[in-house]
Amino acid sequence: MKKACVLTAYAVAALTLAGCGAATIAPNYQSTNPDLMRIGGDTPSQKEPETINMGSYCLQVVDKWKTDGKTPDGQTIWTKDSFRKVIPCR
């Protein structure tokens, strides 16, 4: 019984090492919507706050780009925060 447990432990260790040594999938840093995330380059341009008339009230939308880390190859990851605030209509 002891031999079977030792053999099983070696088999699990060998499978684990083989799995870790296999080729990994290359990361893909792309977004289907580049208005939300961009990779590399300088800070994306900030646009002016937008006011949307919702009928009985207005909504002010402000978008701000921020750096959100780096890719393994050193490119900056840019993500966009969107802030919404209810304001009176003019």
C-alpha cells in the first residue's frame, strides 16, 4: 500500500511538472471596444463633459483615462472611467 501511495505521488508530481513546462498561450491585449481600454502609447485625449437631456432631468457624463498597469512587455494599459452626475437642465 505504501508503494502505491509513493508511486501515485510521483505520478502527480510528474504530471504537474509536465503541465507547467508546456508552452503557454500568448497573451492577447486587445479589447473589442477601444473606447474602454487601450494598450500602449500616450494618454488618450480627454473629451469635454457631455450633457444628456433625459426628459425630466439632465445627466452630465465625464470620461477620464487612467493608467491601469503594464503588460508583461512593458506597454501601458489605459482604461477609461466614466462618471455620471444628475444636473438641472438649462
